[in-house]
Amino acid sequence: MNLAHGEMTNKVEVSDESAELYEHFRFVVDKGQGTLRIDKYLITKIENASRNRIQNAANAGNILVNDKVIKPNYKIKPNDVISIILAYPPRDTEIYPENIPVQILYEDEEILVVNKEAGMVVHPAHGNFTGTLQNALLYHLQNAAGEQDLERKPFLVHRIDKDTSGILLVAKNELAQSKLARQFFDHSIDRKYIALVWGNLKDDEGTIAGYIGRDVRDRLVMRIYENENQGRSAITHYKVLERFGYVTLVECVLETGRTHQIRAHFRHIGHPLFNDEKYGGDEILKGTTFTKYKQFVQNCFKLLPRQALHAKSLGFIHPKTKEYMFFDSDYPDDLKAVIEKWRNYSVHKTLEE
């Protein structure tokens, strides 16, 4: 199933290499094509594209013909260049409501903003069919609505990894979902992450760029390539917040939102995230050979049994009111505790020197 965006000309190319849940299609109408409403044309071209999904995309301004936004009743012409952004496609997996606690930072009729705990999967998928954020939010919405409205459901527009904590934006109807999907596609969403990485970064700030794709040796891991044919463009801007000698606390601003982007980017430059098992950060990569130091790091690993990554803030335009909204979150307790341990360690290490 396509969970990302891909550009195509009269053919469908799918990819799941994005944390932003939308699809992007591009078609050039055949020279011999007769007059036809654009929604009917697109239904024949895109799998799982119901008329309602197409119309929501049009009403959200997500269908462009020759670079101009069109209405659902537009009739296509030969050689028209059509670009359409569709929000998160329907899943094959049935989702059941589950009474799971979830921290909701904000809610209105259009959206939900959630502070996700580490360890929770965002949506059902292979190996995780229950216990997900979507199961929890479905229960919340149906319980709030009462028995009269069991059709309410959460519509996802992006996701964060299971073991990454932090802020997640969820739509409560398909039109809101479509409008938010456009903001992710346009890179107009403001996102900041906090990461603790191995090593002492050379520069106080910088940009990591490259083409991200599946590692041919391990399909569960992403890697950075120099060739655009091997992956999708990925750009992360970072700024050092605090240096602890053997590890560094950084703030990351995402220009693109690919799967494992921050994790793969920092491994690529030789600074894997602290305790990131998939990307080699769960070993002692920097520091001394003293047993006391090794024990200190192992204690940190136990305190933070996951990659040191937190989606701290999110800014976006409300899909209905058009108001700019911004949400910020505190560091989770596990990350806060490990940062404090490293801060104390670096102070004592400096004094000893």
C-alpha cells in the first residue's frame, strides 16, 4: 500500500519511504483522450480512489491542472498535466477501538494533537494489529460521540516511529485530512525534533542532505545515497543545543519527512542516535575504556531503552479556521533523565581534567 508520495506520468509508482502519509500522482492526458470530468478520469487511474476521495482532494485545492487549482467538475483535455495529492489511503486492515490511555494536547471538530509515548505504534500494520495510537483514538472518538455516531474515526496525516516520542497531528474528517496533507507536501509544516547523538559534532549547526532509500542489505533500515535513482531527497537541518563531550544534544528541523530520516542522516555523518539499535547507536561508540564509564553508559541505556529522539514541536495552519497553530511538548522523563546524567558526567569529567 502506498503511504507516501510518488510522481508518475500515466503510470503508478508506489513507495512507503515517507513518514508523511499522502500520495502524489502526476498524469499527462493522452492526445486522443475525449472530454471527461476529472474525477471520473482519476478514478480510473488511481487504485482505491473513490469519488469522495477525489472530490475531497479537489475541495482542498489538491488537484492542479497545468499548475492551476481546479474544481471537481473540470473536464480534462488532451495534453493536460494533472497533479493530485491524496491524503492517507484507506487501509486493508480493520481497525477496532481499544481503551488505551493517550495524551491529547488539543482537540476540536477538525483535528486532534497528540503527545505520543515511546513504544506505541501509530497505526496497525504487519506485526502490530492492536494497541496502536489509531486504535486508542478510535475508542476516544466513538466514546466521545456516543452510540449515535460510530462512524467517527481518526485520519492520519503523518507518523513517527514506534520508539520515538512526541507530537502527532491527526485529522477528524477527510476534508481536514486532505488540507493538512497538502501542507506536508508543500513542506510548510514546522517540525522540531530533539535528539541525543553519539560524538562531539564539529559544527554548531549544519544541514544533512542526500537521497534516502532502503538498505539493500537490510530492508528494515534506511540509508543515504548520492544517486537520486536510489532514493528520495531528504534534508535535515540541525543545531547543537548542548555538548557533553562523548554525546551531543541537537535540535533538528525537518525540511522533508522520510521514514527514519533523522536516524539515517546522523548515522550517515558518523553520529548515530544514542541507543538506536537499528542504526548502531546501542553500542559504546565514544568515550574511555574504563569499566566505570562503560557501566555509566549501560545505566543510561537502561534508563532510555530506545533511540534518543523526541518530536518536540509542531506548527501548521488549521484546516478550517486558517489560523496558525503551534504545539510544544516537554522532554519525556526517560530522555530528560539521560540528558541530566550526561550533563552531570560532563561537568565532573571537566573538573577531573
